[in-house]
Amino acid sequence: METSLDWKIPFSIGFIGSFVVLFLLVFLKDKFIGLADNQMFSDFYPIFVILIVINCAIATYTVSVYYYRIRKPGLKGPRGIPGARGEKGPSKRCDITSHKVKRFKFKKIPNPEKYVVDVSVLDNATLDLDKARIKPEWSTSNVRGPTDVSKSILGTGVSKCIKDGDCELKQNIGVKELIVNEETGEQEIVRTNKPFNGAVLTYSKNPRGDDGDIHAIQFTYDKNDKILKKSKEIELIEDYVEKDGKIIKKDGKIGLRNNKGVGVDFSCPPHSALYKIETLHSNDNKNKSGGLKGIKFHCRDITTGEKRRLLNEKNDNVYEAVYGVEPTPENREYNYSSTQCPNIERELYNSSETVKIPGFLANLDAVSGANTGIQAMKFNYCSYYHKNPKEFKYTE
């Protein structure tokens, strides 16, 4: 391959030559003017010098670019026209004439080393079948966890929309699951005490953040019976009703039936659930029933009770999820209310040690309407997780 001239060589020569020409034209100005002996040439001599220098610069640029481009590899061109087909060679697959040599490989027979299993540790061991059959459970009875949060009403205590027939009271909203009966193979409705661990809701808020409405809420729960550390199976709260031998499924949504405002959903991290809710609400007036203006959700770990962070609608890792007007006791425009599940203490069987078990919100009543939104919510009780219910002492 022929090597072309490096573009830096003509560039350096042209650059230096331009300054040499400029120097000669300026230094020998009087001599050139004397040779011409023309007044017009004398007047336009500076312009003549400038044009000469510019032409030298253009020539230097043109030559340098030419050598730069011919040395730079270009783009790959299109594929050429295929050539003529060559002669067929000998076949390697269909060869029946050449001599074949058989080769055998020696295979070593494995000879594993003998080993002895020490079973002496099992001589005095017993199999605890009762422990193997232990199932974790969520409990809310007086024996397992005496809690009552029904005194805290989130919203308007008595709403005029009930008298007007614009809203209704929905009671005992909790987790219902369809479970297959092992004996009959039929589905049956089972009410469990699993707590709420998130919600799907719609809300509105003005740009200043001082006015808004919570239009609708549908809580969620973890379908797993055994709470897992790093995963969860989210399900919406549904209402199942048995009628004429058939199971009818109704959604557990409270509030407006039509979508309005911004729709969001949030969920507590795995191995955690809702234990506290704060709200702001307005009172009834002559033209409109009062309702929720803002709501704040809190999550904590199911066994340790440690407060957990969650992702809000902006994907920020925060301790509280806030929608609508942020609920604070200092708000003078609306009424503040909150409800929170307490911890309970249980004594272990084999010692006098007590263990704290955190509580979580699990059941509520709600006043809401298809056109009026949510007026109030009242949580009825808390639920507590017992990984091994038999390790505690219970007293009636």
C-alpha cells in the first residue's frame, strides 16, 4: 500500500510560507511601490497584501485537508458481485473407499472412598411433631390481643349525607379469602385477621397544597399466610357474598365509583403493615357534606415494631405516605384526627420474660357515597402476628 504525505507537513510549510510572504511584502513595500511607479498601486497596496496572505492561507488549508482525507480510512463499501462458482471438492461425509481406523478409549472405573455416618447424635433425639405442625396466625381476640381503636373516628362523626340518602355506612370491611375445602373441594368464604399493608386511592389537591379531597380508597393485604422477609403477594380487599349457593364477588372500594383526580397506589415494604393513619376532614355545611381532605399512612415491621420506609408517588423513600392536604394537628382550616394500634406484651411459657408484639390495622367501618366521596372511617380493632402461638401464656 502506498503511503501518502502526512497532512501536517504541507500545513507547516504553508503556515510558515504565509508569514514569510507577509514579511517580505511588508519589509519590501517601498521597493515594490517604486517598481510599479503607480499612485493607485501605492494606495491599494495594503489590500493587495491582505489578499495575498488570505490566498496563501486558503491554499495551505486546501492542501492539508486533501492529504488528511486521503490518509483517513473511509466507510465500508457495499458488497461486490459474487464471483463464479468453483469446482466441487471431495465429500468428507460420504467416504466409503478410504480405510477406517477404530480407536478405543480407556474408561476408568470409579472407586469411591468408603465413609461412615455418625448416628450417635440421634440416639437421644426426639422428633417434635407438634412444632412441625405449628402454623403462624393473625389474632384479634381478647386472649391474643385486647385492643380497641374504635373510639377514634377519622372524619365527620355524624354526616348529613346519610340523612339525605347520598351515602351509606359500610361495616366490617376486612380481609375475606376464598379457600378450597379439602374434604368437599368446594370454595368457601373465610374471614381472616390479616392487616392492611397498602392502598389504592384517588385524590385531588390544589397547587398550594392547602385544599383537596380524598375521593376513594381500596386497601390491600399480603396473601401469604407465613410472612416473608423479602417478598409479598399483594391482593386488593374484596367483598364476597354467598347468594343462592353462588359466591358473588364485590370490590372493597369505598368512596366515588367514578375515577376522579389523581390515581395512586402504595404498599408497605415486605414484612411490614399499616399501624397508624392520620387524616384531615371538613365539617358539613348547608350545601355539602364534610369529607376527608388529606390522609397519611405509616408502616412498621411486623415482629420488631420498627418503623419502616416506603416509596411514595414520587418514588422517594419516606417514612409516611401523604395524599391530599398533609394532616397535622396545627392545621386551622380542617379538623385533625388519627388512629394507631398499640403494642401488647405476652409472657413466654418457659420463662417470666415478656415479649412485645406490635399491632396493625385490620378492620374498619366507612361512611361514603358514590357521588360524595369519603366522609369518615372508623377502625374497629387491631391484629397481631404470632409466628408460634404456643410459646405464649394466655389468660382469659
